[in-house]
Amino acid sequence: MSGKVAQAISALRETIPHGRLITPEAAEKYDSLNNSYLSGFESDLSPACIFLPESKEEVAAFVRAIRPFVGDVQFAIRAAGQQPLPGCANVQDGITIDLRNLRGLKVRDGNVEIAAGERWGSVYEHLEPYGLAVTGGKSTSCGIGGLATQGGLSFYSSREGFICDNVVNFEVVVASGEILNANAQENLDLWVALRGGGNNLGIVTRFDVRTFEQGPLYGGMVWYSKPSFPGQIAALVKELTSPEADVETHFMLSIAYAQLFGNDVVCLNQLYYTQPVEDPPALAPFTHVQPQRDEMNTMKIQTLVQAATEQTGAGQSKIRCLYMNVNVKADIETLTKGGDIWCEELEAVKNAAGLMCSYTLQAYPVSLLQKTSVRGGNVLGLDPSNDPVINVLLLTYWADKSDDERVIDFMQKALKRIEQTADARGQLVPFIYWNYAFSHQDALRSYGEENVRKLQKASKKYDPHGMFQKACTGGFKLFK
Ligand SMILES: Cc1cc2nc3c(=O)[nH]c(=O)nc-3n(C[C@H](O)[C@H](O)[C@H](O)COP(=O)(O)OP(=O)(O)OC[C@H]3O[C@@H](n4cnc5c(N)ncnc54)[C@H](O)[C@@H]3O)c2cc1C
């Protein structure tokens, strides 16, 4: 540990109550915290210290204590640690501020106030007795911070917009150590900047999110084989580009490979209709695909908690996991070719231990994009007058670090060829979705110059000495 880091930890010890700072000497506690990230790429990093604040005041005290060390000491902000982007929520030899002990949920004035250490599953459980829901992560295990500051797709996004667009107030500790509220009335520029600006502007301690009345939904999974995939893409494009596109739908269409399924790829539709309607017509082309694995079909009317629990899956951690993504227009040829490219490149890594991976399509329907201005704006730079956008997510899990290089190579090759195909057809959308981005994909700059300028202006105002640029280096930064 460098002398400056040791000094910063001593300075923290003077202001922070005993027991909140966990160093490697407390091996059992430190290891269990540091190994609890979704991806081994985050757990590979060893911070000099993990700080577990229990109140917003302790977060503010941290920011004030660390300020004199900016330039010499780095820190990372961690919520649930579910984003696999290396170094976004952990830091080698620095200080990781882990927000897990900031707890609390309160329904007030049509919103739910969510402390930054909660997970979406607890939010949904809290809201269910009130007959309410929010736009939140599709898995119970996802943290609030990553999704609510970097966009965020939910089951309800077609009807309600991005997760960040539904945050009506951010309570945030800025570089001065002040605790500010950012909403439509106070600090409006900070409110908009936090809707896509990630960890560049401060440490959010509470998110107030708009609720809406919501009963059960219809959803689940349908498994089928590869020859039917092009027809499913065509059905998706038809639905999204229809002037009558149904705002209650949410689609995830995948080609997937897992060694436990045998040598062939399989296809999976994860489908949601956000009303308690059995077999709704808008989902019929996808739920009725034939032939399908009937015994694996899970479509049913269920609560949000049940739907998000199904998405959580095996809940492994410390496996090797990475995401990469590209966005394209709703072009059948690009999306079909993209799947073929992914299958071709996959051959090189099929024998990597524990490999599970997918080529997954998720949509930003026009109805979702139109909600941004209705809800007060964001900095993502997606134009609502455009056609729908389809996010192509390459998601890979594997078991063994020795396979890192070749798995990353597979993903990068597939991504590049898909980008080239989309570009050659004039179907590439320059936006990169931060939540699914890998280190070489500068999501921030993909928001466009005007939005980057807006973010830089907010940064200079709320963080004039660049603390969150120089000391909190994970993710994507505003000044290069
Ligand atoms: C099973 C599963 C399901 C998923 N489902 C969805 C989904 O439905 N929709 C979707 O869009 N994505 C989804 N994802 C992607 C994932 O949720 C995101 O990558 C998200 O960023 C994780 O959030 P987190 O808060 O756990 O992030 P962390 O990994 O803890 O942090 C992510 C980034 O956010 C910053 N950050 C976190 N909290 C704060 C805060 N309070 N203040 C300032 N900065 C903060 C961190 O510094 C870091 O850079 C899913 C992932 C998994 C594994």
C-alpha cells in the first residue's frame, strides 16, 4: 500500500466510526465482501480498504476526508456489484465505498424513496402490498445505482421509459461533501446529468422513483431451435415498427449456448406483457413459435417479484462474466446476420470450461424513447423521432481465468463483425449502452457531443476540482 493510501485510510479512521473500514487484515470479512461481485473481473481487484457507510452523513464524511488525497488515492463506488465492466465498482489498491448498508424504503407522495444499498427485489417486495410497481431491474439481485444512473431497461420500459427517466429525485453527495437533492425544481442540471452520467457527478445515497399502479403480469420463457430464429426476428421488427405497437410488451430474444445443453445452440424468448392477460395477441408470434420445448415453457401470469426472481437465475458470483453491446436499427437482415456471425465465432471457444453465452436482442421501442422528454430529459442522446432501436447484447459467462483472453477475443471479433455488417447496411446506431459496455466501448462519448458538453458543464459546476474524474476512475469519464 502506498504511503498516501495509508494516510487517507488514517484520515478516514479519524472521522468514520470503528468497524466501517475493512482492510485485508480482516481476511474473512474482506474476502467475503470482495468476492461478492457478479464477475471475477471485479473480484480480481484488491482494494486497500473497503468502506461500509451506514448513513448519507458517513458518505459525506468520506468525500471530505478523501478530498485532500485526490491525485494520489483512487476510490470506487459499489452498489450491488452486478455490472461486469472491469474496475467500474472496485479499485486496485484504492478504497472501495460499498453502499450495501445504506438501507431503507418508503412510499411517499406517489414515489418510493430507495436507499442506495437496496436491490430491486426488495423494492418490488415492498411495493407489492400497495399494488404498486416501478421501473427497475429485471432481476431481484440488481443494484439500484448502476441501473438508475446509466439508463436501465425494465419490464415496463415500453410503457414507462428508461429506469433513470423515472427517478424524480437523486439525493447525492457531491465533491464538496454537501448532500444535495437533484430534481425538476432543485439542481435541475444535476438531475438531468445523473440520468445517464453514471458515477461522474457524485455518490447517490437515495433514489426517489415514480411509482404506478400495477397488478400481476404475463411472462416467462419459451425455448425453441435455431431455424425458427430468423422468423422471430422478423416478428419482432414487425411488432416494433407497427404504428399500433403494444406498449405493454417487453421482449428479449436470444440465441444461447451452454455446454450443459450439448453441442448445439438453442433459442430463448423471454417475453413479458405487463397486464394480467393470458396469451395476449401481441406476444402470440413469440409464444406460439414451433417446434418448442414445451416442458421448459414458463409463460404464466405472475407477480413482478416472481418474474424478477426467475430472471435472477442461478445467482452465481465470482465467475468470469463480461458484456459487450452494439445498437442497430430494426433491420431484419442485420439482426439475422448478427446471429449467424456470433454462431460462427462461437466455434473457437465452445470448449472453454463452463461456457454459457448468448446473442440477445432487446428493444428500445419508440414509445420508450418518447418518454424521455415527458419525464424531464436525460443525457443518453437517443432520438425519439427515430425508428425503434435494438440493443444487441453479447453476454458470456465462463469458469476459468486461463480462458479470459480467447473468450474476450471471441466477443470482440463477433462484435466488430456485427458492427461492420450494420454499418455497411446503414443500420448502425452510434449509441452504446453503458450497462452492457466493455472497457473499449466508451459509452459516454456515444451520447453525442452536445450531451458530453452538458455533462462536462455539470461536472465543472458540482465538482470543480475534478474529484470524480481523477479519483473515481471506474466506468467512463468525461474529460480525456
Ligand atoms: C441477472 C442480471 C439481470 C440484469 N438485468 C438488467 C435489466 O433488467 N436491465 C438493465 O438495464 N440491466 C440489467 N443488468 C445489467 C446490470 O444490472 C447493470 O450492469 C447495473 O449497472 C448493475 O447495477 P449495480 O448497482 O449492481 O452496479 P455496480 O456494479 O455496483 O455499479 C455499476 C456502476 O454504477 C456506479 N454506481 C452504483 N451505485 C452508485 C451510486 N449510488 N452513486 C453513483 N454511482 C453508482 C458504480 O460506480 C459503477 O460504475 C442485469 C445484470 C444481471 C447480472
